[in-house]
Amino acid sequence: MKHTRRGFVGVLGLGVATAALPESDAAPTLALGDRAHILARPQSKQRLIDCLTGVLGCAAPQALAVPGRAEPILAFSFPSGGSLSVEFTSDALDEKDARRGAWLELRASDPAALKKRVLDAGLERVHYLAPSRFYFVVPGGQVFGIVSAT
């Protein structure tokens, strides 16, 4: 399914919401949004689609054709909110180096069940300093952590 750039403006990039500063000296409200955008190499495209839709339960991606780009940007909606857009480009970091970028957090109503699906799918676990978090790598190298939604 193709969409126009205008319809995708809200999907691309990492959303940051701010509120206007009231007339008082109060600090503005600032929150990290629930949209993220990553780059991945084209050879990981099908494996990443399969992972996001099959393992993580995202809806089938929406495609945005971008002038001058060989690959469309794909946008994935997560079952309980949030979205991830992926730009497939040979300029993306390789899978090893992508792990050194931003890590994304998944909030799951049943973290143990999601962890099992991730392990059953053969996705690599990443051991890090926070032992209460389960981190893993999706095709393309992006790292996700699983936390409880509650």
C-alpha cells in the first residue's frame, strides 16, 4: 500500500511533544514520542519485516515511496500503540555497528511471553548492565528491550 509524504509526516522521525510555555515561569512539558525511525541495509528487509510482523505482532507495513530512493520507507504499527519507520539504504550502519546506536524499549503486557517468542525465533539476546531487562537484536542490528507495560 503506497501513501503520500503528507500522510506520513507524523510517522517519520522520533516524535517529541512540547507544550507552549505558559505566562508563568513554569518549565514546558516535554515527552519523548512513541514514534521512531531507523535505517537498515536492504539485505535485512525481508527478515526485518518477518520479525516485526511475525514475532512482535506489528501490522503489515505501509510503504512510502521516496523520490530518488530505490527502496520505500516502511512504517510498522505496534499492536498497542507506537510506530516504527524503517528506511532501507546501503548507507545504514552494518548490523554490528547498529547496536551502538539508540536502543528502543517495548512495553509488553506479558513480557515473559514476548521474551519466549523472541528466543523461539532465534533472535540474539544482548546482555547488558540492567539485569532486569531483556534486550535482543532484530535483523538490521537494532536493539530492543522488553519491559512490563504496567
